[in-house]
Amino acid sequence: MDFQFSDEQRMMKETVYKWCVKELGPLQEKIDEEDWFPPDFFLKCAEIGILGITIDEEYGGLGGDVLMQTLAIEEMSRICPALGMTYGAHSNLCANNIHKNASESLKKKYLPPLVSGEKIGALGLTEPNAGSDAMSLRTRAVKRKDRYILTGTKMFITNGPIADTLLVYAKTAPEMGPKGISAFIVEKEFPGFSVARKLKKCGMRGSPTGELIFEECEVPVENLVGRENNGVGVMTSGLDIERIVLAGGSVGMARQALDYSIRYSVEREQFGKPIATFEMIQQKLADMYARTEAARLLVYRAADAAQRAARGGKGTELTRLAAAAILFAAETATWVCDQAIQIHGGYGYCLEFPVQKLWRDAKLYEIGAGTSEVRRMIIARELTAEGFAKRGARCGRN
């Protein structure tokens, strides 16, 4: 499989990294220490054209592919993982899902301001009692004439405290279980919507995360995304892409932690020589590099599978590849950042050294977008389903 980047992908990759070094690098300490979100972040992202990478040009986007989107979040996460996650929630979880599933009128209304950075997007799925078991969500949507009335609570919503446009899931037919879920576009100005609180996190500080309240929130019927009671289709169609794109964030953090560790081990001397000459440090660096490269190639392969699936390709193994990509990339990032702390020693545990921030940030991707445990369940389910299908075919021939 050839992963030679196109000129457009290479330019995007280089542009995002250079922009992040210049614009976000000097703000890192303030972002982390104060849990501060730069208010002009999305407008500046729009200036370099990265808010609508996978959105068609007619809505202001670039019409690019999943790999390009993944590369953008990877490069941003090398410098600022928190804002990389916020960027992903806006451009992928919200805008891309609207682009894939909404009516033409909704796309024309909501996508251009999301691509221009005028509006900020978020996805409202997780609830206080519905995390890994997303199908058990309790938010209700009852149709009354020309409105749906939403009642419920969403928790751990990235961009929730600052979002203008939210893609929200609710049950329109609770008696149907997962088959009774619908998706809606909610604006923050809609009556009945409010932000209950901004959550305090140990990592990914600067990425606003919140609890949202829908208290008889009035949503126009035309803001239904897709068909009523077909929200699971909207949800599942976006999860594979979400996992692949966010996995790019983990790869970015692992790469940066490795870069910091190489630099420090070459400069730091003990017993009269650089610690990079010590075999145990060399072993750590070699293992960090090998795992990071393996994660990166798995993520890129999953992105390629997503593109082939979008073109109608068969046998792309997309669901299990997406789950494997974020499973391995997230656990690799956590492990690599932990090794980086060990290489830096006492300095790595001090707040003025950046590796501790990567260490705190990396853990979240083992939890968000489906925990590592859920990802393993998905992979095993996909593998055994194929095995059972082959077994059934053999039995039929017998």
C-alpha cells in the first residue's frame, strides 16, 4: 500500500504544522494552566482553510478526503492536543456528519458558517448514564405540530460550552429501543437549551467540555437530520470516520513525545556522557519509534479504507480497522508519553517541561469515542461475525 501523499495533502500537512507552531505554540502555557480557549481559534483555522476539509466546495469546503482531515488533526495535536480535539469535534463530529446526512436545505443553512468559523459545532450524544452504551440514551424528542420538544441531559460534550450548532441525538420512539433514535440540529439560541456547567479536566485543558441541558427545547421539524427513528444510521455512519480522524490526534502526541525525548536524551548528561548513549534509553527510544510508526501506518490504512468505502468499495473492513486504529494509536500515545516522562526523569514530572502535558492529554483518547474496552469488543465482534459466516457457508455445503 502506497502512502505517498498528494501535493495537496503534503501542503495541508506542512501548513497546519507551521501555523500551529507560530500561532498556538506561544499560547500553550496559558491554554493549559488557565484552561483557556483562544476565542479567535476557529476564525484563524478558517483562514488557512482547514474547517471544511471533507466538505464539498459548494458549501465552502475543500472537498478533500479523510486522510487529509486526519493529517490536519495529527499535526495540530503535535503542538496543542486540546485544540486538536476541539477542531476535530467541530469539523468532523459536527460538520462532516451534517454534510453526510442532512437535507440539502440544512446543509446550505448550517455548513457555510461552520466552514467559515463564524459558528462553532459540537456533537451531543453522550449522557450521564449513557457513555459506552450510547443506545440507552434517555433524551426524549416529542413531536408537537411544527416542533420537536427535546428533554434530557448531555454530558462530556467537547465544545459544548461554546457551540452555536449542535448535532443532537434523542429518542423519538423509546419503545423501539435503538431503532427509535433520531438526530437533530440544535442552535444554542433555541428556547429550552442551556449549558449547565463547564467540566474541569486533568488533561486536554483549553478544550471546552460541558454538560448540556434540554428543558423542553424547541427544535423545528425541518431540523430533523435524515428520517425520524433513523438516528442510529446517522450515528454509526459517522463513528468509523470519527475514530480514524481522532486517532490522528494520538499519533501526533506520540510523535511529539518522541521528538522531545530524543532532544532531551542527546542534551542531558549523566556520568559524563549524554544519556542517549545508555542502552536502556536507546531501547526506550527505539520502542517508542517503532510503536509510533506502527500506529501511524494503521491509522493511514484505516483512512484509506474509509475513502474506498466512500467510493463504494467492497471488503474494506472499515469498522474493525477504524476501531483498531484508534485502539492502538491511543494506547500507543499513552505508553509513549509515559516513557517520555521516564526519560526526562524528575524534570518530566515538573510542569515547566511539556512532556507531562502530553502525558495528561493522551489518556483521554483511550476513553472518548468509545473506550479501549469497547473498541476491542467491536473488533472481536467483526472478526467472529466473519468467522461464523464462513462456518455457516461450510455447513450449508455439507
